Amino acid sequence: MQLYHHPCSLNSQKVRLALEEKGVDYTSFHVNPILGKNMDSSFFRMNTSAKLPVFKNGSHIIFDTIETILYVLYLSFTIEICIATTTRIVFMVLGNGFLKRTKGVLYYSDSSFFCKIFVSKTCVPIGHISESDTHPESRYIERIAVVSVGNDSFSNQEVIEWMQKIQQWNPKYFTLLHIPDKHRLYVSKFIRKVVIARMAESPDLASAYHSKLREAYETEEKLKNADLVKRSTESLVQLLDEVERKLNDTTYIVGDEFTMADATFVPVLARLVLLGLEDEYISCRPNIADYWGLVQQRPTYKKVIGKYFNGWRKKKTLIKTWGSLHIRNLLKRY
């Protein structure tokens, strides 16, 4: 399993926190968006949105943050898919259940369990299944991950609902608004030069690169829209207020154990601290302030976020990035 990410990417932090919390083994590839590394043709061919993170497991490539967490982290059990030499397809699972395909995605469910199964094979399993149904003439067996939304801390929909609610807040414009104009414009101009250079190197991707170039200009225009910026801020405040109320009754967002709702939310707080907005958005909310102090003690936080942004490490990370950016710009190495 491979993860293409960067410490400065908020969504990358969410996925990495989830991976580390579950102890999932993966290969890490840093792709620095500030230096335009996400525009390199090798990465761009895999993901023309150029967004981070990207998770790859064999033939499965996932760009969506929530889908990545669901796919990788809630591995409750493994299903062996036995594909027979005939057109009959049989599944061996733990217990009996019903399997169906909806819009290319397989779903398995029984009285106490529900999960989404991601497979690359074209197959249409039908009816109830059990271990005794395994066909003796199997061509091969493919082991795949099953994403549970019905066990342990995921025993109800509350965690998913919180993950989706947190993910609805887009930090892009809020973040850019709180970066000094001279720094933001400097990076924006550099990225546009990178896109133009990559476009010249890979003419077959010219259309996709042109879309990214247009997006860069549109972003600058949107930042001039006071209503858009206001809505982003209001959305953040609403989210923080809701979490503050929730923490009146629980240690973490959903209960007294750290869940993937927390893995999705902690990077939001880390972003506010990075932007120097801790007093304005965190310290004034006592429950969130206590929560923030608690999650910073977790080994996973220290590995994913603290390693790069706690104390003097923040300056080290930013100086390293800005130094590389200035050198590349000076040497016109786009």
C-alpha cells in the first residue's frame, strides 16, 4: 500500500492519523504541493486533480479522504473471493449474509454487520452465501480488504456522520486568506510557472494542465469575494461550536475512545494553530482547548503532525520549504 501525501496537506494529515492509529503498514511518498511536485507528470497522470492525498493499493487508487479512511482503516475481516472456471461466482465469508452490487460497488450485509467491498473484478454475485458454497474449481483467490461500518467503535453511523460533517468544511480559502498576500502570491505565481513547464513537457496532458492553470487564476479571484470568505469562516465557527457542545458529554467526539471522527477533526485544530489562530478559535472554547491538549499527547499525533509543526519544528519545516522554493525560483527550475 502506498500513500502520496505531504505534512502540510490537511487531508494528508487526516489519512495518516487514521493509518497510524490502526497500525496499517504503508509506503510513504512525500509530494510537496508548495513546490508544485503534485504537478509532475508521473503523479498527474495518476491523479489529474493534483490533490493530496492519494492512496494506492494494487489496482485500487483512491483520491477521496473519507473513502480512503473507510477503505484502509476499518479492516474488520478479509474475504476470500473464489472465482470459478464457470460463470458462477462464490464468496467465502464468516457467517451467512447477502451480497449485492450497486453502481459497481459490492455490499455485504447480515443481521448485525454491514460493509462496503471494493473489488476490481467484474462480477455479479447473487443471493445468500455461506462458507459451504465455495466452488471447488476456483481459478484463483483474490484477498481484498473489507471496510466495516458495523463493528467496534463504528457500531453506528455517528462516526461516519461526524467525519462527513467535518470534511464538508473546505479549509482552502480560509487558509489562503490568513497567509500574507506577498507569500501567497509568490507561491501562486511559482505554481503557475510549474504548470506551464509541465504542460510543455507533456503535451498529451495539456488540457488537464490548462484546467489547473485556470483554477489557479480563479482561486485568486475568489479570494476577493468577501461573501465566500465569510461563508467559510461561518462554517468553521459552526463546526467548532457543535464539537464544543458535543465534548460537554464525551472525552472524544464520539464517546470516550479516539475514533476516525477525531482523526478527521484534529488536523483542523492543527491548521488553526499553524495559522496563529489558536486564541481566536480554540482557547476560547474550553472543551476544545482541553481536547486539543489531550490529543497532542497521542503518539500518532506526534508522528504525523507534531514532528513537523510543534515548537521549533514549525520553523524548521517552513524554512526548509521556503528555502527550496526560493532556490528553484531563482534558478528557474520549474
